[in-house]
Amino acid sequence: MRELIKPNQQGFTLIETVMFIIIVGIAVSAVALQFTLNVRHSADPLLRQQAITFAHIYLDEITAKKWDETTPDGGGIALGPIVIGADAGELVRTDFDDVDDYHNLNETPLAGFTVSITVTYGTDWEDNPASPNITIPGAATKEINLTVSTPIGESLTFTQYRLNF
């Protein structure tokens, strides 16, 4: 009787070929899925960096202003009552001349981005370990909270304090 399979025959069986195709298919699918996820989220760091840039621009602008409407240029004791919020006649950002004018400001500096700002009085700073025996009353500090929302729904919040100096 003749043998159907020769002992020195080379090649792959049908089962080995099917298993190879299945394993390669799974590997290619996994790589394609990871590639798709990377492409989908590739703009996220850029959007986050733009949001941080907007925060820097606004916070630099705010902290360059006077502490209060009634504070003398260069700082010092306010000469009148201090009110948080925009003063009469200051309706747009270009009119703002002191820190608290930015309270409740909501703007869209670029499509998809929103900037929201609140300004409140800070809390008393007493016996700070970095500066012992120094007390700064809350009435002499303003806390600026700025939130930037990106087009992908991410919100970044920044807090800065402005002292009356």
C-alpha cells in the first residue's frame, strides 16, 4: 500500500494556515484600534495648551490692573468703599481698570472655548510656615478663579491671589 503523506513533505496544513490567519487578523485589529484611538485624541494636548495660554493671557491682564477702583496707583489703602464687580460704565473688558471688574465675566475667546472668571475676597493668611509671624487679612486679598473650557468638554481651573500692595 502506498503512503499518502511522504515523511519529508514540506508545507503547512490547512489548520495551521487558518490559525495563522486568525492570529494575524486579531493582531492587525488591535493595532488598528490603537491607531484609531491615537488619531482621535491627537488634538487633545493642543487644545489643552490653548486653554492654558488663554488662562495666562487673562490672568496676566487681571493682575496688571489696580487692586480696586478706589486704590491709588501703585497700591495702598482704598479711599472708598470696596465693591466686587464691574463699576458703573464699565460694560466691556476694555473698560475694566481694576481686578474685581472681571467678576462674573464669561467670554468665548475662540470658537469652542469659554472663559469664566469669579473674583472674591481671599481668606486670612495667618502664620504661614513659609513666612511665620505674617498675617494678611482676607480683606486685603482677592481670589481670582478662572475656568477655561475646551471644545472637547475639558475644564481647567486656575486660582490666583492678588494682594493689595
